Amino acid sequence: MLAYELTGDFTGDDMRSFVERLEKIANSGQKALLYQDMVDRGSFDFETIKVKIQNLGTIWRSVEKIAIVGDARWLEIYISIVDHLTPQQM
């Protein structure tokens, strides 16, 4: 399980480090369980978004489940950003 706190100060380098951790998990034949704690509504830099989009295949291949914890407003913002990029499972 990977647990992290998203504070809005998440940079492109932070995203690269995160993707590297997911790759290690995937290369071991396992899938990650993610726990995201959305703490702050700070902004993301474009490098973070670019790195995430470039690595969507790795992220989708490496993650089994994601638990997102945050206040309602944060989740509305998050969903509006990733809704069209992330396959939904109900």
C-alpha cells in the first residue's frame, strides 16, 4: 500500500518519484493499493500534469485500488480534472 498526503505542493519531480515507486511494484508482479489524503487545494504545476499524462499507462497497470479522502470541495475539483482521464468502476 502506498499512502500519501496531497498538499498542493506536488511537483513534477514528486510525480516522477511516485511513478518510479509504482513501476517497482508492477515489476514485482504486484499491484498497488493507494490511499490519497487530499489536504490542500493548492495548485499543481503543469510539469506534474505532463508527467502524470505521460505515465498513465504505468499508473493504470500498477494500481489495483485507490481510496481518496478529502473534503467535498476538493473532491469536486479533483473529479472535474481526472474524470475524463480515469476509467470508472462502479
